[in-house]
Amino acid sequence: MNNQIFEQVDVYIKNLLAPEDKALTETVQSIKDEGLPQISVSANQGKLLQIFATICHARKILELGTLAGYSTIWLARSLPKGGKVVTIESDPHHAEVAKKNINRSGLSEMVDIRIGKAMEIIQKMIDQNESAFDLIFIDADKPPYAEYFQKALELSHSGTIIICDNVIREGQVLNPEKGDERVKGVHRLNEMLSKNQQVIATILQTVGAKEHDGMAIAVVK
Ligand code: SAH
Ligand code: DHB
Ligand code: MG
């Protein structure tokens, strides 16, 4: 595969349609400075998330896996006044870095960072009859992706868009038996999606700045 041309085209698209402002470049820098893993979505993927949030007129967004808040910033910028992103992060250091980035970007009123295990926090939301989210972005640990998706359905309404990051893993998903627990986890999600009657789903294969991967995109019927 010619990765170089994919990267060059990704930069071309980014420069045209998804340039990063100060808040985003400082967030990218904070990931390096604080020694966090460089696994945020790319700029073009962030813009795509923003487009989906705008398409569904999202006022209330749920994100599993905050890291430094890079995708959170793209998502929050699609919100109307009074809108909210609830983003869940289990690593307190990541959450602290994210909080600084969100504050610096002027979005702290719209973003609610919850520290803890995603499964526990979303189960609590379900038990407490939290009102439905308009868009849910699943991007935390990969092994329980299928279970996260099932829980996400319980926090959805007809028309909610559910997006799951990293479901192709450089094609390793074609041979899940040879892959690690992350590959097995996303493979299980993809199989489940193929049988799930509650959603219309596809997978968008992605190349460019990040390694070859894909996002599952589902809309609740
Ligand atoms: N959405 C971010 C990237 C998230 S990376 C972006 O694109 O900018 C995945 C994050 O999920 C990491 O910060 C990791 O600490 C967190 N995570 C891993 N397991 C988790 C769990 N069980 N609950 C909540 N967060 C988790
Ligand atoms: C990994 C996680 C991600 O969310 C991502 O976008 C890329 C890689 C990982 O855990 O390897
Ligand atoms: Mg990801």
C-alpha cells in the first residue's frame, strides 16, 4: 500500500477543510509534553465527527475515552448554545490534561469530563434514567466494544448516531484469531452490528495521518 500518497492527501484535505486552530494544536502538543499515547482522531476525522453531530442537530453528546480532549473539542464545537458533551475517561492524568485543554479552548461550560470506568458510568446513567444522547462516540478500551454499543443503545433515541473508532486495526480484523484482545473486541462488535436490527450501520475505512483503520457508523432506527 502506498501510505505516502494517503498521508499527503490527508494533509491536503486537512489544510483545506480541517485546519487546526491554537486550541487544537496546543492539545496535540500537550499529548507529547505529558507523555500521553498519540491515539487521538486525526483532524479530518474530528471534522467528520463534527459533521455527524451537525447532521443530527446534536445537543447532547456522549463520548467514551477522552484522552486529551482532542475529539471532544471537535464535537463540542458543533453544539448549539446550551448543548453538552459528557466525556468519560478512566485515567486521572489523561482527564487532568483534557480539562486544561478544554478550559483553554473556552468550552468548559459545554463539556462534562467524568473520571471513571466507562461501563460503570454508563450503567449508572441507564439506572438513573438519563435522557437520550443524540450522538455517541465510542473510543475507549476495545475489548468490550460490543457491550458498550449495547449500552449506548439504551441511551439512544430514534435517530441517534453511534460511531465506534478503530474497528479495522490495519486489517487485522480480517484474522481476529491471530489478533490481540483489541482486535477480537472490535471484530465482535462488527459481527454484532451485522445482525443488529435496531440500527442501520456501515464501516468507513480510513487511511492517512493515522494508521489504516475504520469507524463503524450506525444510526438508530
Ligand atoms: N477520543 C480521544 C482518544 C481516546 S484514546 C480522541 O480521539 O481525542 C482512549 C482513551 O480511553 C484513553 O485515554 C484511555 O485512558 C481511555 N480508557 C481506556 N479504558 C477505559 C475505560 N474502561 N473507561 C474509560 N476510559 C477508558
Ligand atoms: C488505540 C486506541 C485508539 O482509540 C486509537 O484511535 C488508536 C489506537 C490503541 O489502543 O491501540
Ligand atoms: Mg480511537
